[in-house]
Amino acid sequence: MPAVLDIEQAILLLELEPPFEKRDVQMARRRMAKRWHPDIAPPGKQFEHERHLKAINQAADQLESLAEGSRGGRVSRNAVKVSAAAARKARAEEGRRAYEAEQRRRAAEADREKHDPFGARVPDHSVVHRYARCLSYPEWGVGTVTGIYFTGQEDDVQQWARVKFAPGVRTVPAGSLQFVDFSKPDPGADRVQRFMTAAQHAMAEGDYKLAAQRLVYARDAEPDNSSVLRLMTLAFWQSGNLLAAGRAVRDWARVDGDRPAAHRFAARIYEDMGAIDLAAEAADRAAARGPQDADAWERVGRLRLRLMDRAAAISALERARTLAPSVEGLLDLALAYHLAGDLGGEVTAAEQATHLEPASQTAWARYAFALARTDRVRDAVGAAERALSLNGHDAEVADLLERLRASQPRVLPAA
């Protein structure tokens, strides 16, 4: 980077005010020389005066050269302003580069301290096999073993290996290494097992994005491995990459489409993507392959209900009620009957939900609203009171109860 004249500092040293000419600079040099000459310095301060006078002379030389090159031999106030702005920008750029270099140095030191604690230590054991890969982190590739070290005493001795991988030097437990013999091809099954184990470790730590990356390598080794495709679908889905999860679940369904698991995952992924029609089709396939799964039929009913296919929703939810009724499924069935205009079916489904889980405020509220559309006002009042006893902050149920009580016929007391 070319040197930039810091004109502000030079003017401050010579105590000048712009605009100025060469003669003004010369007069300022003489004035400052009389003030800061080493011969008039206090005892012990001659060196400081000498350094300051040297800086004054250098600044004066720069300003004289600038004045000689200026138009009319005069440096204007605007020229000083522009030059000062350039100098400030240069100082800021230099500071930014110094800061970034310092951050890189600190990051390198932290990385070395974390991953290479034996960097300054002579190896404790000679290296027999030079090339190895870490089974816990196979994405590092094949590294070069530079030394074997031991820590601990007596029965608690641990063996470490210092290995130079592509991301940098890493110190890993020697037992996690698999030494590589380049004279023999690497079997695909070994690669799959290696990356599957590493992906399971990443998923246990909650890093699903890294797990998906490792499973891609396993899928490339064996594209038709259903276990790899299942884990890869889960990893992409949990990491939020729905498009990649959709592609993975389709590959899984092509390999293992006779079982309901792949189609069940596909239904949930498509639902998260907002493709309700595709989700409903996948849920249908999952229910067809697992006809005794009540949850699968409930999902079919909910998705068909979102598509406003009331007949299909009622059929699926009725099938789920026959297999293993749940409060959520019965309430969805009540909603489907309500949209279809079947008041009796709605009341029956809501009532069964209250019997199945008497402590469910949602079930009692839905039952109260269903009864409110019939002539069973007293039963509706009782259901609304029960719902409010479970949750007294439901404004809709409180308003319904008030209207039901107002609509009850008044009875005169006996004479």
C-alpha cells in the first residue's frame, strides 16, 4: 500500500493554519527549531528534543514539497481537507488489516491449543503406519500420523495420535484411528459403516446438518441402503432442509416402498413444505401399508380435511376410531361431521372424546358447542360449566354459557 501524507499531523507539528505557502513552512520550521533545539533542552531531555526536531524537519520537508507542487505555490484549505481524509482512510484500512491479522493469529493459536497440545513435544512412540483416518470424523479424510503420545499413569494410561488432516493438525485417541493401506481398495461396506457411525454421533450431539453431510458420503458408497436413506431423511428434515429431505425420502420410498415408514415420513415432510395434496397421497400409501395403525388413519383424515374432502376424512377418522380412538382423532371426526352437516355424528364424536379423557377442556368445550346447536340446552350448559371448571380463561366458552343460560325457559315458582 503506497504511503499517504498525513498532512494533519505535519500541520500540527509546525503549528500552521491552512492555506499556506512554502515561505510559511520555512518560517514555521525556524520558529519550532528555536523552541525545540537540543542545546536549550533541560538536563536529560536532549534526546527527546532531538527526536522531536527531526520529526518537525521531516514534516516541513513534506509540506514544502507539497507547496511547490501546488497551483500557484499555495496549499488551499480544501487540499488539506482532502489529503487529511485520505490519510484517515489509510490509517483506518491499516488498523482493520492489523485487527484481522491479530484475529487470525489468535484463532490459529486457539486451534493449535485445542487440537494440537503435543505440538512442541517429541513423540513418545515411533510411527509404524503413516496414513490413517479417524472413524469418529471420517469427513477429515486420510491424514498423516506424525507421532504417538501417552498421558496418565499406571492403569490410567491413554494413547494419543497427532495426525495432520486436511482441516489441520488434530490430536485424537489412537483407538479411533483406522490405518489405511493404499495397496488394497476400500470396500463400500466399510465406508458406509464408518460414515453411519459418525452421523449417529453427530445426531446424538444435535448437529443434524453435519450428520446429513456424512450420510451423503455413505449414500454415495451404497445408494440402495435403506438404513442410510432413512437416517439421511431424518437428518435433512431435522436440519430444516426440506427440499433435500423430500429428495431423500423419495429415494428411500423407491428402495423400501413396501413398508409404511418411508411414506409416513414423506407425509410429514410434504406437510411441513405446504404441499398438502402430496402429503395426503403419501399418508394414504402409509395407511394402506399399515392398515392397523390408527395414527396413520388419523393423519389421513386430518390431511383430507384440510383439502376439504369431507367424505374421505370421515371414512379415515372412523377407521381410526374403530382401531384405537384418541381425543385428537375424535375431535377431528367431530369437526368433519360438523362441516358435512351431520349434527348427530358431531355430538356423538365429541361426547366420546369427553368419556375418553374427562380432564380435557378442549373436548368439553367442543361438546358444549355441539350441544348448543341442538335442543339439549341443559346438557350444553353442563358441558360448558365443566369446560370452564377446567379452564376459566376461555372467553368463547364463557360467552356461550351466558347465551345458553339466557335462552333457558323461565319457570315460575310453585304457589
